Amino acid sequence: MLQPNPAGDRDIAARDHVRAVTRAAGSSFYWGMRILPEDRRDAMFAVYAFCREVDDIADGTAPMEEKRRQLDEWRREIEALYAPDQVGAETHVLRALSRAIRLYNLDKKDFFEVIAGMEMDTDDIIVAPSCKHLELYCSRVAGAVGLLSVRIFGDSSDSAREFAIALGTALQLTNILRDLKDDAGMGRLYLPREQLDAHSVMLGTPDEILESPKIPEICASVALRAREKYAEADRLLLQSDARALKPAVVMMMNYRRILDRLIANGWRDLDDDAGLSTPEKIWITLRYGVL
């Protein structure tokens, strides 16, 4: 009689866990990754689960010192996954990440950049950052994820890496424009200070700033920057392996549609997140990922 394989059982449990985490989020990310072959898809789900864990730390209610400790612990755990004498990872997410790292030669510094981005949210509450600070934030929390992703997709060329950074910035700016109310509830506001100054909006709490009648104009300016980044990603896609990057294109088209809705709504109702329905996400997946 065959004996159970504990290591194999743990690998299966890790795979099932990151699949469940990604599916439960119901995000555009999940639909974009559905078109990948199984190993690549599970590697992306592992990256998503990692991002979810560190993002939950940054957005949680723990004291700042505890958040920093937990993020630093994640940095040590990632470092350990790259050790020559690495032993079996202890958690589902770490185990799934370990496999993804081995299969696709993921760069350790990209994981560290994601963690550094989360630390920007924990070291100091972000309210009206400078454009330079916002660009760095987007590069870390979204661009670095893009760099991990294109390796898994199968195109780590220079143009694909530039595509990942441009698209990551566009996606993050779209998130910022969609989540103004939620972010304000956590004491955050990512609209750039230069835009507030240009429209004579006084600094205050995020809720106070969002009450300004100039907010729609400011958001429209940020939306223009997001559209420029989507256009940059379009150009770089033509220089890359577009077939390999189809999952990223699916995400791009989902978020572009969200941005278009936000622009059409004019930020008159900050409770409207311009979200897409499941049928819309399926249609976009078929149109840009399969057909």
C-alpha cells in the first residue's frame, strides 16, 4: 500500500490555498490569470497571495510598530526562500512562493520592493504626496508586482519589464482614483500635492480635502496621467511578446474600462467604484485573452 507523501500533500494544500485566496478576492486579476497554463497560473496566484498578506498588514489596525515588525518578518521569510540551504517553507503562501521562485527564477529584489511599498504606508500616513513620492509608491506596490509577473508569463525582455512598470503605474493610479473614499477612511489620500496646490486646495484631513469642489478637476488630471501610462504600455507591448503578456492585457482592459467609467462619472459620487460585473470580466477575458 502506498504511503502518503507529506511533502506532496503540503504542496497541494499550498496550491489550493493560494487559488482560494485569489478566487475569493473576485478581482480583475483572477480573470486575467485564468487563461494561463496551470503552473504559471498557480505561480501568479502565489504572488497575489503574498501581495494580499503584506497589503493586509499595511491596511490593518495594528500599531505602526507591529506593522513594521510583521513586514520585516516577511522580508526575512523571503530572504530565507533564496537561501542555498533552504528548508521546507512553513506556511501555504511561502510554500507556493518557493515553487514559483524555483520555476521562474523570480528576482528577490522585486519582492523586497513590494514590501518597501507597503512600508511607505506604515512608516508615515500618506496624505497628498509629491508626484515623485507617488511615482515611487506606484513603482513599488504595482510596478514590482508587474516585474514578477512578466517573468512568470514568459517574457522578461527589457521592453516587457518597461511594459510592466508603465502598466503597474497605470493600474495603481486607477485604483487610487477608484478608492478615494476607502483610502480616506484609513486616513490616506494619494492625490498629488502639486495638483492640490495648482487648484488652490488647502491641506487638511483626507475627508476635508475630498469635500473641495475642485476634486473632480484634480482627479481628471490624475486620470490623464493614468491614460498616458496606459498608452505607454500599449507602445511597449508592440515591442514585447504580446502573446505571452495576454494576461496583463486582460487586466489592462479591465482597468481601462473602470477608468473610463470614473471619468464619465466625473467623481460626483465617491461611493461609486465603477466596478465591472462578472459578465463584463468574462467578456474582456475572452476578447483579449482567448480570441
